[in-house]
Amino acid sequence: MSLKVNPELCTACEACAAACPFGAIEVVDGLARVNEKCNLCGACLEVCPVEALSIERQEAGPVADGHEGVWVFAEQRHGRLAPVAFELLGQGRVLAEKLGTRLSAILFGWGVRNLAADLFAAGADRVFLADDPRLAGFTDDLYGGLLTRLAIEHRPEIVLGGATAMGRSFIPKVASALHTGLTADCTGLDIRASDRLLLQTRPAFGGNIMATIVCPSRRPQMATVRPRVMRRGPVEAGRAGELVEVSLAGVEWMDRTRLVEFVEDLSEKVNLVEAEVIVCGGRGLGGGRHFGLLRELADLLGGSVGASRGAVDAGWISYAHQIGQTGKTISPKLYIACGVSGAVQHLVGMQSSEVIVAVNKDPHAPIFDVADFGLVGDLFEIVPELIGRLKAARG
Amino acid sequence: MEILVCIKQVPDTRDVKLDPATNTLRREGVAGIVNPFDLYAMEAALRLRDAHGGRVFAMTMGPPQAAEALRELVGYGVDEAALLSDRAFAGADTWATSYTLARGVEKLGRFDLIVCGKQAIDGDTAQVGPELAEQLGLPYVAFVRRIASHDPAAGLLIVERLMDDGYDVVEIKLPALITVVKEIGEPRVPSLKGKMRARKLDIPVLTAEGLGADPDKIGLNGSPTRVLEVFAPKPRGRRVRIEGKPRDQVTQLLEHLKKDKTLAAKVGAA
Amino acid sequence: MDYFLTEEQQMIQDLARQIAEEKVLPVRAELDEKEEFPRALLAHFAAADLCGLNIPQPYGGMGLGMFEQALATEQVARVCCGVAVSYASSGLGIFPLLLYGSEEQKQKYLPDVAQGKTLAAFALTESSAGSDASNIQTAAVRDGDAYVLNGAKQWITNAGEADFYTVIAITDRAKGPRGATFFIVEKGDKGFSFGKREKKMGIRCSATGELIFSDCRIPADRVIGREGMGFIVAMRTFDMSRPGVGALGVGLAQGALEAAVDFARTRIQFGRPIIGHQAVAHILADMATGVEAGRALLYAVARYLDSGAKEVSKVSAMAKLFTSDTAMKVATDAVQVLGGHGYMRDYPVEKMMRDAKILQIFEGTNQIQRNIIGQELNKEAGRARKK
């Protein structure tokens, strides 16, 4: 498989070199030449005015080796199903319909049997349940080893998981063990009807471009999706499905890692990745004590408090609240940025928020370029005003 | 302790911009930097070495100029470095990358601990650390925010793993791999002696053949995933400016927010 | 402009700049506001091997010269003059040892300074002896195998923070210029204490205070050089250390210039960035020319000193004089360019203006520098005439 340049047609116009996002084409001695950075994305083909470029692809035919089914890893933590599990079931149902196949949910834990009903109600045709005291706490070895064994045994064609801390931790282990492809943080999932291929779309280069990834030859095709990106599907209470009990037999490595304890972060009622509303403070706050004001606003809106890297580095709030390239990526319904300038590394972490409100006294702050609603002014006047109005409305 | 830090040289994504006119990335003059998370990984490794003795190695898979990133780490105090470089490695996805890195680890020797940064800021997948551990058959903990204790006699490490709702305290048997987040500790400053040493240090380059790597498992060829296409993200932001005194601004904002059903419920009669 | 630095010199400059930008910049305003001594930052310089640049290698230093030290100090001063003063003043404190110390003294004190484990300070100024250094009153009386010091030093940089002090005291008033001696006094010596810490206009994070000697008894082996050499040691120390002050001036002026240019490019008045208005562009042009002239003079003098030249007083005074006057002018002009914003503490230039003033005063006022240059011109011409 490779990119071919037809020397008879090439005019050395360099349009292909300019179009290549990976710097893989150089025009040398009057001919476009491809180097090893090419990954066959095809951006150059589209811009060549003389059609001198072509890609030889191995056609991945319909997968005939018996892999079928869409699986969703239904994350549960401390006895509660993560919201992202329902969002994945919603999208998983759509994919399963397109493929004409079944949707299954994978549930690991201890004392979580009762949660299976919620998964059936949310659209799962089948639930693989491993209910074992050794699975009470999350370890990569056990969760990863068990999911791997199940995938080898039952051969799904697609496995989806939430890009939560748990998912991002153990799902790569499964993909590696299965020698298959995994695409992280997908913002879009679809099926290419001609060959049943899963089209996995995600941001790359810090969100500067979008890429569509496929896993043509290996199975299962695996993808993780961030919370709040996909929509939940309809819920049908009492819906029935097939429950498959799974044991830990045959799983290696039971004791290389041990969960000693969990220490809860009590500073937020809702964790940032699941929050519907986030109020974020940046350097413009001027001091850690002012986060109290943002806390008040967040509480009134049922949301959580986030921070830019500048505020965290200044020691005003802990790293667990940091949003951005080296912090958390979130996509709430409403994101209110107070005193945040909007450096690119911060935008990367929050630009998929549905509604962005920015409050900043600097009219040229980059945050205003991505905001839906921009309020130029003093946050110490605007935020208390907003808080006052929300409080008054509650009576 | 013999500790290995796996790093990546990445473009400074602050400087990589999409040209909306041509739909391509403008990459001229974009500097290569050490992936920021990897400096934290390096710092974690150096602190362990300073406390318990031993050596810290740095390794990366990349083009020849990635050796500069390794030299930068030597300037901070890392003891040795090795570069895995071969045209055949190019275009690798995380599976092929972790396969290649694993062959490098095996070639370099036995390590008590491998430390990686949580993720690279160009790929953002956070997959290579766990996949590398799996290739090597090692236990691992991702998103480590603190190394609470190290028991050399028992070969145990106790770490804190950052989760979305708090943190897990995990005990792990060495040899193992961890990926770290920024809370693990701010990187130190390089030293003059370190930088001088880095300038002169011989950094071996290991090729596919030197690693005994299976050609079907490296580079673009060995990657289970493929990029089908790239396109510009939809520009976001309605960019509505709300002017006036704070009271008027808040009034207008609330009006806009109430147009959405969910948000209207949150702001109520405000 | 390229000053054709060696690879090693470039490394020093890059390293000092990296530390200044990563570690000093985020905290400079807070350190100034709280008047807090930057001990944690000094630890970074130590870890980077930047605390012993001009200490010879046998004593654990890098064995380089004043030029390399100036390169480093300049980069720190560009970000914060107060931190740079704290960093560089230890170097002033050890100069008497470097120039005239015995082998035992060098072995005892220099390695820890090179590793950043200890800090030094230089103590000459007293309430009645500023420019008139010969008027010092602190006295040291020989008593068996010890000396007993009585008196007080004023406005000493690093007072209270330094671990040892190079102190000049009168040992024989009758001998006039040959009647003073330098001693090493250590924190913890009996009878040695610190007075109040001064509240200053600028370089507020630098620790400035009184040293009090009250029957302070120190062993006789603490004499640097020999009895009676005191003023020679002091004059020679100042000759060699002036490039360090010059580096503070060039660095501060560079920082002020950059801040002014950045502001002038984004501040829009009368329909365009103010850098497009000649009045402003001319101010910036003069600022930039002064900075470059100061840098060129500083580098030339530092290299000359490092070459081992003997007659250095005139050019060393010029380096200090020109760069400090330039720093004061450039910082003041920077505030002017920023206008109202420049006066606000939200912007870094008012601090630079406050910091710059001391550069024209300490280490020999600029009036004294002019005296020195005048005297040297006279001497040189006299010698030339005799030939």
C-alpha cells in the first residue's frame, strides 16, 4: 500500500506538498516525492490539479471470519453505572442497527447484578456480567485481562468504552493484547455500509484538525468516547435481554497490582468530566480566594468548578480542577470562563462544550474567538450580578 | 534502581495552526519540544534515583533529530539515552509504536521501572504507556499523581492513580510501568555540567534490524489503524458580544441561555 | 546582534534564561510585594551549576570568568533585578577570598559557595562611610590569637541570609590608607548579630540590613591577605566586580525595552499601534541603542578583565557608570511609553524603574565612578607625556 506519483503527469506545482498535514511530500528536481511520513490519508489526492497521485489500497473486504456484534464496556464505579455507559449504548444501538447485529454490554464488579436491568432498558440485547469480589475495585490486570479473554472467546467486531480515567487506563491493554486498533476520544462513530467498517472520527494536533480513522484488517475495532459527546438512547424500562454469567477462570495476573483504597475528591459533587455546567477560573481571578465566587455560581447552576493552567500553577486551586491540554478535557452543556484568556492549550480542553460564555476585561482575549457569548467587563461585577439574579429567582 | 523513561519529541502544538484557506497544517518553523508530560516522567524517575540510587535511561522512537530531545533530558541529569530510529518505523500507530519500544526495552536491558508521561500532546491518545506494558508483560498503573512509597526489599511501589472522582491508592509489584500526570512534581532545572555532558554523550541509534523487529509489526505496515481522511474542524463559537453595564449584560446573557430548554431549567426565572 | 559566544557561553546564557523565565518570572511580582528573599530560586541556580561560574575548578567552581558570570546575571536581571542582585551578591562577597585568600581559606569556603550550599556577602559601608570608604569606624583589635571587632555595617546586601561575610575593619588608624584589614566573619560567631532589615524603594526581595559587631571575637586565621591590605583588597574587588553590576543594568534595561516594545505594538491610539507614532518610535530607538551600547561595552570590559589585564579601573568604572545610567533612563522611558499602564503595578515596568535606581548608587556611586575615570585619564596622560 503506498502513495504513487505519476511522473508523466506531475507538474511540480507543489499543491500536494502544501496540502499534506504530515510534511510527507517534497518537490525535488521537478517531481513530487513521498517520504516515510506518509500515512495514506489522501489529502494530497484531492488537491492535485492533474490527478498525478494515486493510492494503492488493499481492499478490506467484508469481514468473513465470524466477528460480529457491537460491545459496550459499561463502566461502573462504586456501584453506580457511569453516564457514559448509557451514551455509548445509545450510539452502540445505532451502529448495531446499521450492521444488523446485536448490542452487548460488559459489566464487571461486585454486587452489581442489579445494574444489568438498567443496561437492558438502555438497549443492550445481552449483558456479560462478571460479579466477583475480586472485581470490586478497578485494576487494569483483572478488568483488562477479563475483557481480553471475553473478546477472544466471543469475537465481537466492535468494542466501545468510555474515555474516562478507567477506560483510558485499561482499554489500551486490551487492544494491545488483541493486536488490534484502538482510537481514543472519538467524537464521531459511523458505519461504512460497503464493508461494515467502523469510521472513527477524532481531533488531532491539539484539535487543529479532525481525522477519520479505520481499522481495516484487525478485529475487534476498538474505540473510546469521552463522556457527554454521544447522546443517550431511549430507555425502555423492563426490557428483557440475555444475561451471560462470566467467571474469572483463565485470567492471568491476579495479584501483580492491588487496589489499597480509594480517596474521594470531596471538592466537587459532580466530577468535571461528567458535569453539565462548569464555571472555570483563570489568571484574571487574581487570587485563590476568588474561587469562592465561582463556587457560588457553580452551585447555583448545579455545576463544578474548573481552572486554567495559570490558576493551578499559581497555587490557587488543585490540579484535579485543571482543564486543558495538560489537564482534563471536558464537554459540558454550559461552560463559563471567568478571567480566562483562552490560550490554545486551554481551548483544547473545553472547545467541545456546547455553550461557551466568556467573561474577561480584555476585549482581545482569544477566548472570545471560540465563545458563543462574550462579555467584556469586570468579572467581579458581572459574576456577582449573575449570582444575585439566580438567587433572586429562587426566591 | 534501573529506571527507563520513554519520551517523544512532538511539535509545539501551540504553533501548529490550520490554514483555513487551504485546509492544511502550517508547520513551518514549528519547533520540536520534549512532550511536556515526559518531562514530568523524567522528574519522577530522577527523584527515585536520587532517593534510592541507580540510573535513569531515556529512550525514544523517532527521526534522527529526536536525539536532541534525549540530549535535553541528559542535561537535566538523565544518565544514558538511546534512539530507536529507522525509516521503517515511520507512520506507526500506538500498537506498532509500543511494539517497537518494547523491542528497544528488551535490547537495553532489565529495568525495575519504566516511566512514561500520561500522553503526547500531538496524538493525545494516552495509549502507548499501557500498550507498552502489555507488550512487555508488565503490570502498570496509569495517571500516577504521586509515588507514595517504594519498598526495595519487597519490590513494591505504592502509587496514587488520579481518577475522575478522586484517586486510587494502588500497590504494584516491580518490575512495572507507570504513566504520570503533572502533579507528580515540577521538573527541576537542567545543570551546566549536565548540558556539557549531553553535548558529548554518545547516543546509540537502534534500527529495525538491530532490534530484531518483525517488519510486519512496525511502522505504517504494522499499524492496525489507518487514517482515512483529515478535514478542518467546524469553526465553533457564535461570537455574540454582549455589551453594556454588568446588569444589562447579565440580563442579555440570561435571555440567550433561556432559549435552550436544559439551561432554561437551570436559570429558572432569573 | 551576535556576540560570537562559544558553545559553553551560549549554554550558560540559555540555561540562565530558562531558569529566569520558568522559575523567576512567575513569582517576581509576589517577591517584590512581600519583600521576600528568593531562597528557593537560588537553589535552582545552584542545581544548575550557576553559583560557581568564576570560582576556580580546584575549589569546585566552573573555572570561568567575569564574562560568563555577566552573561548569566544579565539573563536573570532581565526578568527580576532583585533576584539577580541576590544571586550575584554572593559573588561579590567571595571576591576578597578569590583575589587574596589563602589556600586554606579558599578550600574552606569556596566549594560550598560553588555548590550553592552557602551564601556570602561583602561588608564595607557604614553610616559614616559611604563614598568616603576610608572613614569606616568598625575596628578590629588583635588579642592573642584572635581579633575582636566592634562597630556596625550598614545597608549590606544579603545581610542575615548569607552564611559568611567579608568585612573590612580598621586595625591601625594611625596608618591611614594602610590601616584596614579584611576579615571573614561567620554567621554564629560570638558577638556578631544582625540589625533591622531595610525597607527599600526597589530590589525589595533582596535582603539589605545592618551587621552589628559587639566584642565579636574571631580567630586570627580569618584575616584575608595581611593586616593593612584592607583598602587595596576593597579597590581591587570593586574593579573586578563592576561588570557584575553592569550585567544587572544591561539585563534590566533589556527587560524594560522588551516590555515597552511589546506594549507599543498592541496599544492602539489615534487609529494605530503607538509604535507607529514617531514620538514613541524615537524613544524606543534611543532606548534600544543605549541597551546595545551598554551591552557591547560591558562584554568588552568583562573579556578584558578576564584576560588578566592589570590597569582596569577606568574601563571597569565606565562599564558600571554607563550601564547603570542607561538602565535608569531606559526603565523610566519604558514607564513613559506604557503611559498610565506603566504606572500601574499590574505591569512590570514600574518595578523595573524602582529597581534601576540603586544601580547608580551602590558599588560606588556614579559620581565616584566619574572621579575614578577622571583620575585615570589624568594618570594615563601623565604617563604618556613622560615617554
